[in-house]
Amino acid sequence: MNIPRTAALLALTLAGMPGLGAQSLFLTEYEGRMLPVHAVDGVVPEVRVHGKLKRASYSRQLALKHVPAFCDGFVTFVDKNFQSFYGDMNNELRIRAVLRSDRDFKDCYFVVVFAVGEDAGGTMLAAEVPDLDAGQKVQFKVRLSISDQMTHWHYFLHLYSGEREILTSDMSNSDPFGRRARVDSTMLGRARNSGPMVLYRLAPRRPEGLEDDASGTCTLHFTIGANGQASNISVVSATRPEIGESASDALEQWVFRPAIHDHQFVPVTIDYPFTIEPATR
């Protein structure tokens, strides 16, 4: 499909538009920056850096950031069992579930966010989930250590494939089978054709050695895939080579809602400008 570059550039500015269902992007700290998580190895988040997966530190900072919905899949719990265990030394959450999806999903993992009363986010844990194959039941089980004992609690279970959130469930100890589970696919239902949209952006780092009063610009050429990731990044023009390199590194961490054509996510190639301003004093 050919989407005019001017239309695509305009769409990239509309990530905050109202009326869209919200999902969450899972972030972890890596080398001083909060980066989108692409996969989880066991219980350790991994991020993409220069095209390769890098493990984040175990003593990491974790966060969820709400973004406009862009998931087009549907995943259900066919069977599930959530149990919590409390002891003098250790507290543990045991999860066993069977998942079924309507399409293939790779690099799957889930994030558990605990809440006590009305306060959410006190504890956040992640664990790897097997890849999901369309129409097939996939079973997984995991034990997660909990630092604090919570006798009256509920938690949110977020299921991801790469950077995409594909399921959200609200669970509680009074209702171990959960109160609700949802997948928000409103974008595909509402838009027949649409350009791509930025869901998460990371500003380029200021290159080392660049004078404090110096600024720079560059234009990058890249493809936004149907998976919402930027690929085939190249520098069209740059006032300095290091400006293009810094912008390319930042763009790798951007997450997009892909372009839509005939209610399907499709890849599109665009040019996009970046600017590095003078350092503040």
C-alpha cells in the first residue's frame, strides 16, 4: 500500500487524540533510560538495542505507560488458577492458565501489577509466556515471589506480544477466576484507512563532544512495520553524522500504531525529521 508521506507525517503527531481505547506499554530502565520491553527471559525484561535483545538489570525500575490501543488480536483464558501463599519468610503468587488466541503471537510475556485497596502499582512483576499459535491451547505456569504480604488485594494481569498488549484482566483474592478480561481493538473497527501513529517516543541523546550552544537536525528514512516497530532505518540528511546516529538509536525504541488499510495493519515507509536543540544552562 502507498500512503503519501505527508499524510504519514501528519498522523505521527496525533498520538494524544481523545476517544481511543487505552492500553499500556511496559517499560524498564536500561542504561539510565526507560525503554520499551520487547520480551521477558524467565522473569527478566529484555529490550531491543541495535537490533539485538539486551537483558535489563534484575534490580530494575519498571513502569506501565498508557497508550492508544493498537492491538488487533483476541486472546482468551480457557482455564486458569491463581493462588497466593503467605509465610513467615516468603510470599508467593502461583499462576496456572491455558490461553487460546485467534492468531500467532511471538515474544509473549505477562506483567502483574498489584493493588491494595484503591492503591495500585505497589508491586510489579513480569514472567515469560510460551508463544501462542492461532487456534491452539497453550498452557503455562509460574511462581512469582511477592515482597509484601497482602491479605486484601487485587491485581491486573497484562499479557504482551513484543511491545503489544494483547489482554488485560482484573483479578482479586475474593474472585480468583477474575472479574473481567478485555482486548481493545477499536482502532481497526473504526478506521478503514489511516496513517501510522506514535505511541511512545524517546528523545535522541545529545552526542558527546557537541558544543553546548550547537544544535542539529536530521531526517531519517524508515519503515513502520505491521508490528509497530521501526526498521530499515537510514539517514537521508544530517547536519552532523553523530546527530543522525543519535536519532537512529532513539528511533529504534519508538513504538507505533501501524498504518491501517482496509481494516488491516500494513507496513509503510516514511521520512521523519529530528532536531537536537542547544543545551540548556
